[in-house]
Amino acid sequence: MSGEQSAGDETGDGSDGKPGLAAQRDMEQVYQPAEDSKLLADAVVERVGEGDRTLDVGTGSGYVAARMREAGAEAVGTDLNPHACRQATEAGIPAVRADLTGAFDAESFDVVTFNPPYLPTEPEKEWDDWMERALSGGEDGRAAIDPFLDDVARVLRPTGAAYLLVSSLTDPDAVRERAAANGLVGEEVASESHPFETLLVMRFERAEA
Amino acid sequence: MKEDLLDIVCCPLDKHDLELDATEREDGEIVTGTLTCTECGETYPIEDGIPNLLPPDMRDEAPA
């Protein structure tokens, strides 16, 4: 804490080795990569091909998108949160502020990833700020997962696949049923046990593919 | 945003194509401008290089 920060240095460029105030504010309001992000990215990069067109939904810091790009894919990120869009852009990921896959053309992607907000949350505690929104999946934990599954098949190319991070707290069987209702078949491709939950990565593709 | 992003984005309301009107460009990227739906005419802003394609009714509900 030795740097001289002039008052009003709202857009510090990090020349003192620390992120500027605007960047710090973004950090506080954007979900930063954790075990779930890493589990999802590790599972996906094994399966992504050179030049694949990929979309990372709820991209946050852009971590999963950046991992796919390192693996040779073209990656785009999307998030509701304007701070997340900025952070992903700074990480070199083209970002679009949008609601899930709703602003993307049909059959645009080989791979779509989503590390959703999935913690079941009491209604009165919900969505007070962007960080809460990044974590809370509504009363059943599936408030973002269900609409994602309802639209994702539209934006996948015929042989494309969606990778969704789910938790044992989110009732994976209900997730599978919702996917099936949308013509998607799923398989578990990775899992990791934690003290209060098991994290799973599910891969979905079109049933007729 | 790069212009080729237009190949994969659409109007969130009716999924039709968007027409770009760039007011500021830098290094080949669009910094400021608008995207207008060729079907319904809804306009979406591009600010700081990031297109905001939230449906209009979601633009304001979000926390600051």
C-alpha cells in the first residue's frame, strides 16, 4: 500500500502494479474463477477442436472462454453483468451483454459452456447485487439453468454440444429431465466431491445427432 | 467489438439480423454505435466496445 494514488484516479491503469479503482470495482462485482470454473474448463478443453466456434454463457471474468481459446477454439463470452463483460473484454474475450443464449443466431456454435448460478436461495435474499446474482439460482437452484436448457439447442450446430456445470444441490435428475424435454441427451463427463456438494459437468447434445 | 461478431448475434426479441451503425471505431473495432433490428426496428447500444443485447425490458431492472 505504498503507491501514491491521486484522488479522482478512477481509471488507474495499474502502473503502480495494482489494478486501478475501476478495475478493482469490477473485480468485486464479478465472480472470479473457482473450483467449478476449473472443473468445467478442464472437461471442455479436452473435447474442443481447433477452430471450433464456442460461446461461454455467464462468462464472468472470461476464464472458461480463455481456456477454450488457449485450446485452439474461437471463443465469445456473454454475461448479464456489465462489469463481467468489461472484465472478459480486458482478458481478450469478445463479450456481448445478453440474457443467456437469447441474442445469438441459430446453429452458431460447436460448443456452448455455462457455469451457472446454482445455489438454492430464499427469494427475499435474491439479486441484491451482481455477486449475489452470480451465485443464486433461485429457490430450486435452477432459475438460470432451466431457461438455458430451453434455448441452447437452437444456437448449437447439428453436431454441437453444451457443457453445463451442475451441483448435487441443484438436483441433476431434474436438470436431465428439463434437457430431455428440449430434445437434448446428457452424459456426465466430470465430477468432483466437495464437503457439502458434488460438482458435475454434464455434456448435452441433440438427441437425433 | 469486431464487426464479424455480427455473423453470430441477432435481435433477442425476434432473432432477426442486426444492422450496424458505428459512430466510433478504433483499431478496426467498433467502440460506440448501435445495432438495429432489421425486422422490428429495436435499437441496441454499443458502448465501450460492448454490445448490449439485453431485451429492452431487462436493461433497467439490473442492479447498478
